[in-house]
Amino acid sequence: MEHRVDHQAAHAAHFHHGSGGPLKLSAFATLHCLLGCVIGEVIGLAIGVTFGLGVWPTIILATTLAYISGMTLGLVPVMKSRKIGMMAALKIIWIGEVISIGVMEIVMNWVDYSMGGMTAPSIFSWMFWRAFFVAVPAGFIAAWPVNYWLLSRNLKNGHG
């Protein structure tokens, strides 16, 4: 029991330290996660629109690529800062990243679909980019409180 109390105190000190506190840390973690998601998302959407894939194949492709790029961007800083291998880093970050990316992807794909971005005539269409530029901040807004909660419960890593 004593060990658990010490662990919780250490976690609380970690979560609440630094300039800006937990809101700033969760905003940073959300932006970091969003960057990874956006890389895969835009590539998947561009492929889907360019090749005329249907909505569901485009969503599956964009989401898969967002998870790949998002998880990679989550793994690398943990591997470097802790000097550990990929599997050890994956054990540390997987649950927080899966949840955070999942929330972002649900919201971003819903916004993109709702605004017609997935059915735009091409990636050079304003319809494609308008939907994308609304979907990205919507994904951030949806995931920020989730990341705050994950960080406060030590279910997500601050990446470094």
C-alpha cells in the first residue's frame, strides 16, 4: 500500500509540474498527437479522393495511416528519452495513443465527411481543403479534454 501511495504522489508531482501546468501539458500532448494524425489523415484522404475510393475505404485508409503516423510520432520521443526499444516504448504509450487518436479520427472523419471533403472532385478542390481545415481543429478540440483525463490518470505519456 505504501508503494502505491508513493507512486501516486510521484505521478501527481509529474503531472502538475512544469510551466503552465496540466492544461498546457495536455494541450502540448494533444498537438503532438494531432500532428501525427494529420500526416496520415491527409495522405489517406488524398489517396482516397485522387483514386475515387468510396467514403468507407477512404475512412479506413485515412484512419489506418493516421494510426501508423501517430503511433510512430508517439514512439520515437519515448524511445529516445528513455533509451528503450520500440516494444518497450509501445507498452508505455499504446493505450493513451489508441484512445487519443481514436477520438481525433472519429471527429475528423465525421467533419470531413459532413462537409463533403471525402467526395470532393480532387485534392485541388476548395471542398477538400475546407473540410480538412475545419476537421483538424475539431479533432484537437475533441481530444484535448480526453488527453487531459488520460494524463491525469497516467494513461498517456507526455512524450519525453
